[in-house]
Amino acid sequence: MLKQIAFAAAATSLASMAAAQSESEGTLRVGMSGGYFPFTFVEQDVLQGFEVDVMDAVAEETGLEVEYVTMSFSGLIGALDSNRIDTIANQITITPEREEKFAFTQPYVFDGAQVVVKAGNEDEITGPESLKGRSVAVNLGSNFEQLLNELPYADEIDIRTYESNIEQDTALGRVDAFVMDRVSSAQVIKESPLPLALAGQPFSEIRNALPFRDDEAGRALRDRVDAALNDLREDGTLAEISQKWFDADITAVE
């Protein structure tokens, strides 16, 4: 019995040492889709974008090594919940439902929802109030479906979820409009070979942050990353990364 107790104590000590080493020199597994230009995308087999630059800066600030794990956007929350990744850097909006389940860092992007239509239709569809009786696409797994469902006339909107290519389906007339964040909308329109246009002004403030599992280890890692984000905000790094990708500072409240 004494040998078993001693072995257990030694094992506990080794586990504690390993955890301490992981905390100081560990790996931060960051999930992202790699398909949400310009936040996270692949070009010439290189994962890049605003989110990648932010997480690389966080890694340098904390001493953690970042391991990027790409998968479909709709699978990211499940991967975080099941401990396959430590956080998600893919413009995850803070919602009351998500706050009940995960521990969030401070917001590092402030944005708004935006309606986008085929160019030429922006005089007919002028914003969310014009979506009654129309088909509207949102990315599968995003919070925009919930946002539309919260509109007082939601039962009059045909909301369709897509894994990708919602802008193409809109431009080709398969749906009347799509809704995503303002910053991404402007970039999609700029880069798309198909004619698209903004419909009205952004609506509903969006605050995006990094979620972690709401347990002791997750909260400790969250606090470490949050402190890094704070330092990166104060020394201007976040603003510099934002200017690189958007020619504007989306990391500060307007």
C-alpha cells in the first residue's frame, strides 16, 4: 500500500510538473476555417489573414507555440467543446448563449451585421427591414441565423444556411441576399468577380473574441491570451495588423 501511495504521489508530482511546463512552453491549438477571407484563408498553400497575424502576435507575446487546426466553420465549436482545439480564431461573436458555455477574452474586433445583394438590387433591398418575403443566406454555424431570427418579422424571411459560396448564389440570383459582418462584406465585394453591393447600413453591433473552455485550465489559458491581447492593443500592434488587412482599425470601438 505504501508503495502504491508513493507511486501515486510521484505520478501527481510529475503531472504537475508537466502541466507547469505546458503552461510556460506549451502549444496553443487554434481552430479556424481557412475559408473566411480576409480573416483566415489559404493562398498558394499558405494559411494567412488577419486572424493568423493576430494569433502569431499572441504567440510571440505569451511564448506559446501556435498550432493551427483548420476545419469547416460549422465544426469549430464542437472541436473546442471536445478538447480537440483550445480556442477559435474565426470571428466568433460573443452571444449570451456562448457566454454561458465558454470563457471569452476581451473583444478584439468590433463590427456590425451587413446585408449584401446582387449589384443593381441595392435600391430595392435597402437593409434588414427589406428582407420580408425574401430568401437570405448565412454561413452555417455563424450567429447571423440567430440574428435574423430575432428580427420581429423573422417568420417572413426564408433563412438558408450555407457552408460556402453564399456570395456566388446571391450574385447568380439563387438567393436574394446574404448577411455577414460588415468588414468581410466589403472585402468580399472588392474581391468577387461577380457583381455585389452593400444594402443599407450595418445593423446590430457585433463584438468578436476568442472563446476557451470554461474550466480551470481553459480559464487560465484565456487569462494568459487576454493579457497578451491587452498588451498588443496598448502598443498598437492590433491596430497595425488591422490597417494591414482592412485599411482601417476594426479592433477599436468606433
